[in-house]
Amino acid sequence: MTRPSVRSDRAPRIEPFRVMQILQRARQLQAQGKDIVHMENGEPDFPSPPGVIAAGRTALDAGHTHYTAANGLPELRAASASSYGDDAVVDASRILVSPGASGALQLVMAVLLNAGDGIMMADPGYPCNRHIASLFNADIQLVPVDETTGYQLTREHVEAHWQANTRAVLVASPSNPTGTLIDPAELADINEFVVSRDARLIVDEIYHGLIYDEDVPSAAAISEDIFIINSFSKYYGMTGWRIGWLVMPVEYAEAVSRLAQNMFLAAPTLSQHAALAALDEATEPELLRRKDIFRKRRGYLLPALEDAGFIVRTRPSGAFYIYADCTAYGQDSDALCEQLLEQAGVAVTPGSDFGHHDSSRYVRFSYANTLDKLEQGVRRMKNYLENRS
Ligand SMILES: Cc1ncc(COP(=O)(O)O)c(C=O)c1O
């Protein structure tokens, strides 16, 4: 491929989101007639709930094809604010409806970071967060984390890794790729320190609806100083609608709205109408049914992977991922993932997609696939790994 003659310095700096490339290769193999079990998926295998799809259709028929206000439909902002229920009273003026969590992350970074400002995050973590920060020429301050803290940042980490230019700390709970949580007391401690340094905490709660064993309050319950990112993609099964929301400290609302007007104009209108149905209590039973299915899949996959020789050091509490040590099968998870895809017909994601720290020892397994398929995937992996020369 020829290199374009006109190109920004930042473009080559942005790494690919590897799992999308794996997905592409898996689809290529499928097009050649190969049967692939997908365990790399970063999205629910279910279609959007029927009420959501119906609401999207109704909105289209009603001609809702124009822009909304940059902050989103007032009724959706109000419904998103109310979704915090007993956790916290969130005023709708602090909500902005965004094109997915991705759009919200871009807005938050745009409003908080100057070029060269530091943003601290855990390694491993969701890769696009680093890449988006890089787009804003931020200084990405990765903190290696391991099972001793559930692969999450602690206040101790944040204090130890603080630099003079650090302006923001980003955490995700549950995390992608580990499915682990930050304890709310720890989060409060981190926030206290971050605010004391005149910086801001960003909490990505995109998987918050998918926590299986306990009730964990939103970071909205901790402080109104925290930026909270959420989305209709995962729990509500709406990845393709590109819709999410941001809760921000009230003093940022005007600036973030101005940025949104320029960067996106508004989130997709049809999706906003559909998202209203997602938050409607009539949809809740279906969402809880799906959540229970994810819980059962985790109940199968976790011991099955351990039985196959993978080591899971912290039990995942949420999302639909299991981050497992694969060193029983070599020291290079990139090579292992390639073999599993090409030879065993199972697509999984190597740790290198999520950072640098110990990444070659880890693989992320997604259980956003049916139990039958997961069982088939595990059988294929075991068979291949036991018999490979
Ligand atoms: C931790 C995390 N944050 C944000 C996103 C982006 O989600 P959205 O589809 O809402 O843009 C993802 C998607 O996989 C994710 O895993």
C-alpha cells in the first residue's frame, strides 16, 4: 500500500483495534467455507430487544429524521438521569446523549485535556481509550495492574504514578478485558485524591448493567465531580445504534455541549427514540432475562477454561469477558490466538489488544455467544491444544 503524501503525525501513532481485525479475518475464513466459533465478540449476540426495534420503526414512520438538540432529547436525558434510581439523584442538566460511549469519551477528553496533559489508566484496559487520548495528543500514563488488585487501579497506584502533568484518571468498572470491578470505597478514595490534585476522575460504566453477583452502586453515588460514561450498547443490546450518555459535573455542561455541537451536532435521532424504549420499564424483564443468560454462560465457561489449562486469577464479576493466562500453551498469546483461529477455528483476542503489561501471557475470551457455541469452542481448543505437535 502506498503512503499518503499528506498525513498528520497523529495518524500513524494510532494503533488498530486488533479485535476488529481478528473479526475481519474470521469473516474471511467463514467466506471461504470454514466454520468459526466466535469468542472474540465485544458485543451481545442478541438483537436489540423487540420494544427497542419497534420504537426505532415508529420513530422512522413518524418522520423523526431531523437533528435533535446537541445534548439529546430532553425526555431521554431525563430518563437516563432517572436510570440511577436509588443510587443517586442525577439532574438531567448533567446528562448529554452521545454517539455511543465512544462519543462521550471523545467529548470528555476534549474538554479536559490539553496536548501533553497526562491521563492515567490501567494496563490492561480497553484499547480505544488509549487511542482516543492519543488523538488529543495527551500523555497516556499506563499503570500496570495485576490480579492482586483485580486488574484495577487503586488509590495507592494513582498516588504512586501521579505526575505533574496528570489531569485525568480513567477507570472502567466492570473492566474490559477482565470483567472485574472497583470497590466503591476504593473509587471514592481515588476520586478524593484526584480532585485534591485539581484533576478529574472518569468512570466508564458501560458494563454496569451486566454485574452478576452483587448490587454495586454507580459512581454517580460517590460524587458529582466524576465524569461517568455509559452506553446503550452492551446491557441494552444496541451496539449498532451508536448511542450512549455522559453524566458530567454541572460546571462542564456548557462547554461539553458546545463541543458536541461541533463534533457530532447530535446523537442519531432514531437511536434516541429507540433508547427511550430501552429505558422503559416494559423492556426491563427482557434485559434481565438476557443478563441471566450471560450469567449462566459465565458459569459454564469459567470452569471449562480452567479445566482446559487456562488460569483465571480474578473471578470476573461482570461484562462478558474472561481474561485468562495462557502460558500453559506458550509465552506468546498473539501466536496462540492466530493458531486457534487458523487451525482450530476459534476466534479469541490476544492480550496485546489491551496493553503491554504481561499482555503476551493473556487471552480474552468473550461469552457473547450461545452455550452450544461456547461448548463447541472449548472442545475445539482442547482438541487442538492437546494434539498439536
Ligand atoms: C470499556 C468500553 N468502553 C467503551 C466502549 C465503546 O462502546 P460504544 O459502543 O458505546 O461506543 C467499549 C466497547 O467495547 C468498551 O468495552
